[in-house]
Amino acid sequence: MKTSRLIRAGMLAAAVMCLSACKQEASKPPAATAPEAVYTVRGKIVSLPDPAKPGSSLQIMHEPIDNFVRQDGKLGMDSMTMPFPLAKGVSLEGFAAGDVVEVTFEVRWKSQPRFQTTKLVKLPPDTPVRQGKAGGN
């Protein structure tokens, strides 16, 4: 009888510890996943986010990216204007619409954020920005 009580008490203690561990694991934020690819491309800032317009974003017209691997595995991204969400710590201070920039961004197809700008460098205004089709298409 005493052995039975000890076994039950031990099982109850183990269950409480397991539940406690599960709760602690669930409260941890998910670890950031490594990007599947990182690209650097030149472009021209079309617009900056407008604090008065929620949902507005940094828009850059970028050059074709010949080595861009799309989600379907096909190669190439044509030049286009698209949003470039900023990673934490990336500032737009000193940038304006019309600036020619070099933008480095990460791509994650299996997690969020899908695209994230990790570096933005202002280039001389006369730096050419090529438009057109990517060579990988």
C-alpha cells in the first residue's frame, strides 16, 4: 500500500514537472531561422514609408537579379518596383525618394519574414540602375 502511494506521488510529481517544462517551452519566442539566400542589388528609392499612412513601405525599383532563386526553384527576377521591409536596426535616416542605393536583403521561403532588408547604402546619384529582364528567365 505504501509502495503504491509512493509510485502515485512520483508519477504526479513527474507529470507536474513535464507540464511545467511544456509551458516554459511554449512561452519562448521562436528562434529566427537562417535566410535561404541573401542578395545585393542596386536600385532607386521610389518612396519611403509615410508615418501618416499605416501599411506604407520602402519601395525600391531594383535591377534584374539574374541569380535570384524563386520559390518554385526557377532562376531570375526581372527589374521591378517592390516593397523592401526593413530588418530591426536598419535606418532610413538620410535617404529620400530618388536616391540610388545598394540594397542587401534576405529571403526566407519557409518562414517569416519572407523578405527583409538588412543593409541600405546610398550610392552616387549618377550610378546607373539597369532595368529589364533577368538573364535567368
